[in-house]
Amino acid sequence: MASLKLTDVEKAYGPVKVLEDINLDIETGELIVFVGPSGCGKSTLLRMIAGLEKITGGTLEIDGAKVNDVPPSQRGIAMVFQSYALYPHMTVAENMAFALKIAKKSKDEIEAAVKNAARILQLEPYLDRLPKALSGGQRQRVAIGRAIVRDPKVYLFDEPLSNLDAALRVATRIEIAQLKEAMPDSTMIYVTHDQVEAMTLASRIVVLAGGGISQVGSPLELYERPENEFVAQFIGSPSMNLMEGTVTETGERTVVDLDGQGIAVSHYPSLPEDMGARVRVGVRPEDFVEAGGEDFIFSGKVNITEALGEVTLLYFETDAGAVDETVIAKLPGTHRDRRGQTVTLGADPSKVHVFKDGKSLLYR
């Protein structure tokens, strides 16, 4: 399999730049997931790697060789599209074998490759069926099988689960994870807008925003140590709560005043010039606990209660420092309807984040 290196990669349509300063190293055997909001350029970047979009600037290397001007068919890449793109008049076996026939592979090579892909994807009972006789999940597996038979250097997945219903998405996501385990040396790049897919599948996640890379890291790194407010709010559901405050103590421990309450955040060291600065304190909804006395970070009246069974979401409508005027707490278990009640919340200081000018104090 292959490694990839993107150096100062850009994409522009006329005077409009949609991607710039893309610098990324992908090692052999990694499963890299591109995530970001709609229009951030994640599918465009994938298509540039595939050769379906021309690179405006910078270089793309596969195994150390520059491939900017290499045709897609010669890059050693196989792509699984959002739509299955199966030939309706061909059987499962014929769909998977088609690319190999075009490449004029021998009959024995084609048969061996199709059987191997069918075994990996558990499609052996369906080889003689037409696509119309398959479920959505089975069709997606056939599309993946069509990529596997080519034995590519790199697999590209462009939102492959978006056409499936919720139950099939979960099942097929597990199948893709199992596929990666069965092919540990394969290099895969996966595009999705679904952060659950990103968190459960990726060895590393690339968060794209504003035409560039916002942060790269393992799923837990992005969740626990976001470099900026965008990543902090994009990763995690519901989004991280952000509350504005003022730094009242600097040094190894930073103290932030939130609506009259001083919150000490020991793992966010601050500089003398931070004294008096306006910052944003971030707390994930699941990190809140009911508290009182000196532990409290936020106290407010519950506006809406959502009991989901294993957890209960409490929505607070407030103007007390909350950036979007709403604070959400995710408490374990089932709580009775608490609308109209005043609830006091606290959080472990080690799980409280501090951002200044949009960037985490840990990464400036």
C-alpha cells in the first residue's frame, strides 16, 4: 500500500480559492477521515487526490512520486462514490470484475480477485444476483468490492453511507471497520459529514473549515484537546458550551470570572498579559454535573427537558455569558421534567477549556 504527502496544495475556480495551504502527511495503513461543514472542500480535496479535479497549486505525492499530472487510472487509487454506481444489468460478480476485464486481466486472475473480495465482504451468496435484488447495504458492499479487486494503493470513500437509513448506516459502518482490520496495510481516506463515522472509524481526523485544515489528530485528541473554538464545537454532540468571562488570575493556574464566579482551570497556564483579557470557557454538555457552593460554573433556569433514556438533556436559555445564549447539560439517567426549575452545574476543572481569540490557550 502507499503513503501520501500533500504540500501547499491549493484549489481555485478562477479567482475564487476554495482550498489553500493544505499540508498533510498520510502514512501507509492509516484510515484518515476528512470532516467539516458543507462547502468546506472535503469532497473536492478527495477528488483532487483521485485526479478527478486538477490541483491548482502545490504538490501531491504518492509513495514519494509526484502525481499532479498523472491520470486517475494510473495513480493506483480506487474510489467508492456516494452513489453505488452499479451496472443494473450485471450480476454482483460481473460488477466487481468489470474493471479487471477492461484492464485485460486473465480469467483466472479475475476469478481469484472476485472470490477474495466476496469472501472479505461476505458477498459469496450473492455473486449471481442483480443489484435490484440486493439491499442498500449489500449494494454498498458490492461497490467496495469493486474497489478491492483492483488491489489499489489507496482507497477513497466519498460519503459512502449517506444513502443508507439509520440502521443500515450503523451496520455498514461496522463492516467498514472490520474491512480495515482485515486489510491492516491498506491506506484509506474517508469523507463524511457524520462525526460518529469519523470518531469510530478514523485513525486520524482532518477537520476542514474555511478552505483550510483546522486541526489534525486522533479522534480523542480532537475531542479532549481541541486547538480552536471551531473544532471544539464541531466535534461532539451536542456542541461544546462556550461562556464568556474575564481572566482574573494568571500563571500555572488560570482563574476566569464567569458572571461573578471565579473558575480555576489548573491545566491552562496563562501569561501576565492575559490579566483582564476576555476569554471563552468551554464545557461539554456531558461534563456537567449538578453541583453547589464553590464548585458551580453555571446556574440557570431550565427551558426545555429532553429525556432520551440513558441521558437527559437540559436546555438553559440565558444571557449570562453564554455565547449563543443557550447552555446544554447532558446528565446521565432519566430525570423528571425540570422545566422552570433553577439548576446549578459544575464540572471537573481538568475538563474545562479556555479559548482566547478563538484559539485554545494550550496551543498558542
